[in-house]
Amino acid sequence: MQAWLSGAFERCLVLCDAIRARDARTRFDVALLRARALLRVDRADDALRVTREAAAIPCGTEESLTLRMLEGAAWVRRGDVQEGLTILRGALRDAGGAHATVRSEIALNVALAHYALRDFDAAERALNLTEPASDIVHARALEYRGWIAFTQMEADRAIAMFAASLRALDGCRHYDRFLEANAVRALAHLAVERLDRTTWALVEERRARIDWSTSGLAQPRFWIAYCAASFAADVDGDLARAVREARHADEVAVGSAYRAQALCKRAAIARVAGEPLSQRDHAESAIEFYSASQIRPTGDEAIVALIVAEELAALARIEEARVAFDSFTTLRRTPPTLLMTHTPVTEAYRRFVEAAILEAEADRRGAARRYREAFDLYAGIGYKRRAVMAALRLTRLRPDANAEAYAHAETRHLAPQAWLRREAERVQVQAIKLTAVQREVLTLICQGKSNPEIARSRRRSLHTIRNLIARLFEVFEVSSREELAVESVRRGLYAPK
């Protein structure tokens, strides 16, 4: 039992197998514990077999309800959701007189079944039946509320629920490494897409606490490193760390599909860093892994076709990019229990990648249209990072004041060296129409000249120069000559000798 409470589910199974119980009560309790542990390590078929064998053992009412619940949960997790939901509903209906924790756990599994069926209202109603005093069940209920909000693109609520589930976990008698790792994984995804430093600080804190050497955490470990690479490059502007995090994602990736994604991330960072040879090398390695992989039509692996297509477009390998792009649409997208690539996000990314391919084909009009669609979708769901990327690509092809303003507004709080901010400012500089006089005055300010010196140099009145400088303050959104000089250098308008 101690192994179960500490979250050592594999150890729990080993100890269960070592028990040679003769009385019915002990055999039944061991069977329940074994089934629980099997479900936590994603061995639903084995858990179902254990529940069938335990059904022949005499037991009490609450134990019988728990067994039915575990059987229903096993059906749900193996993909037979409707079968499992029928069993779980029956158990919940008969649990009126059972202990509150038993009722809460059954309700939790009913909610999970409804989530798998994408009936989110029903899932929320089931979660309302869980008791706050039900220890780990309550923490998992908060996590599931987070996944529901995540799926429905309610990012603020999702962040609140995932953070609450971690706080609840800290106060539980049980420990569940899967809950912690997956909640942190979701928070990492939301933090990087929303350019959210506060949430990222929580991710960093929890990431450092998790024992990643334990089994079963390969996917969340990969995705957190993957997001960390994006955050380092796009938000902090720390390309050295971005390279390390992307390499780490590559090192911990399990399977060809995940390796392909990690290598695409390494290629993208090399592109941002201005290292075309490294970019090509990583991208070509990614293509090799993608070609060798058997992509599952569900879950995180499905998106790899689009990721590879984007990198192929960046290399101007247009025909191959088209093949990878088209292969994504042929995948059967059966909704799994916990899915990171939800429809609005995936649709926006699909249009973004298609735009990149069209741009590589020199179809500027078609590319601009798709970038605009991707921008509208991303901005609508609050995915600021991707929305800024689409906006920057769009403004590269045609003027778009709305997209340009969005990119500038959403990147102003990022580190000055952050790639997204630098790109947004480059677009803004291109849009700033300075007169020859304004450019000369800007140069003189950067050279440290005073207002009277500038007035004498330009043969203008001091009042005129003050007004001209005040206008430059407005254009560059600064409040002092020092800030104006710094902005001019940073935006490439003045190069110190």
C-alpha cells in the first residue's frame, strides 16, 4: 500500500504479485490494488483481466462498487468508451449509500468517459459530484477540469485548474507522478503560447521537483523540454538555452515521430540564429525519422506531419512539403482521452503551414490569405505566440495594420533580444516613415548632441527641434533622449562607430 500511496505504481505491481493470500478478503483487496496500478501505468487490458478474475471473489457492497468502477475505467481507457460508461453509470447509480470517496472516484471516472466522448457539459456535471475531501480524487478532478478548459480553449480557466490540481496534490496522502507531470506539461504549453512569464515560473519550479528517472513520464518530459526551447528563444531571447532545451527534447524523445519533432525544433532555432547549415542538417535528419516512423492517427504524433511540412517549406522542398501536408489530412483523428492537439489549434496550424508552402511556391496572394486566417484563429483563442508569428509572416507579404499592431502590442513585454520582439520591431521600423530631417536629428541624438547643438547644426529654431524630438518620442513610444537612442540602435536605425 505504501508503494501505491507514494506513486510507485510499478513497485506496487511487483509487491502485489509477491503476495500469496489465502483468504478471500485479502485476495480481493490485492486484486483491486493491482487493477488500480495497472490503470495508472496504462495497461487497461491487464486491468480488465484482473477485474474479471476478482468478480468471482465474495466481497462487500463498497468493494463491489469499486470493482465495477475499475472495470468500467478499464473499458474506457482501452478505447471502448460507451461500454465503460454504461458500467460506470450503473455503479454511480448504486453508490448512494457508499462512502463519499467511493462515490467521488466513480464520478471522476464517469467524467473521464464523457471527456473521451467530447461531452464536456456531462463531464463537468460528473465532476461536480466529487467531494473536496476525497484526497487524490479531488486533485484529479481539478486536473480533469483543466483538460476540459484546455480543450475548449479557455486558457485562463485551464491554467487556474491545473495550478489548483498541483496545490491539491501537495496536500494529498497519495502521490501521482502522472498527474503532476501532465499538469506541468499542459501549463508549459499554455505558458509558451500565451507568452506568460508568471505561469512559466510555476512550470520551472515544478519541473525541477519531478523525478524524471521514474518510468512512464517520457511524453510529458519531452513536451516540457520542447516548450522550454520555444520559451527560451521566443520570450527570453536566450538562444543558447533554446539550443540546449531542444537538444534535451531530442535526447529524451521516444520513437521516430517524437525525434522528428525535436529535430524540427532544433532546425527552427538554427534558422532563427542564422545558422543555415545547422538548420538544413537538423531538418534533413527530421525528415529521415519522419519517413521511417509509423505515425499513429491519434494523440500528439498526428501533428508531426505538419511540423515536418513546415520545415520542408523552409528548405524550399515544396513537393515533399505538399506530400507531408496532404498526409496529415488523411489521418483518422479518433479523439483520445488526453489530447494536446485540439481542433481549433490544429486547424490554425494547418492553415499556417499551408501558407508557408504557398509562400515557398511564390503564391503571395494565397499565402497572405492563409496567414491571415491562421492569425485570426490564433488571436481568437489567445495563442499569442503563434498569432504573432502568423502576423509577422502576413506583414512580410502585404501591409496589414491590424496584424502589425497586434504583433507590436503582444511582444513589447518580451526580452529585448527575444526573436519575436526583434521581428515585430523590424516590421515596425519598415512601417515607420521618417523624413530625411527626422533621420538626421535621430542620428545627432544618438551621437550625444544637445538640443541647442542640433538646432545650430540644422539651422532651425530650438522650438522647432524640441517639437521634432517630441514627435520622435511619440513614434518610438519612449519618454527620454536616452531611451530614443537605445531604441534607434536596437532597431538598426543607427550603428555606433
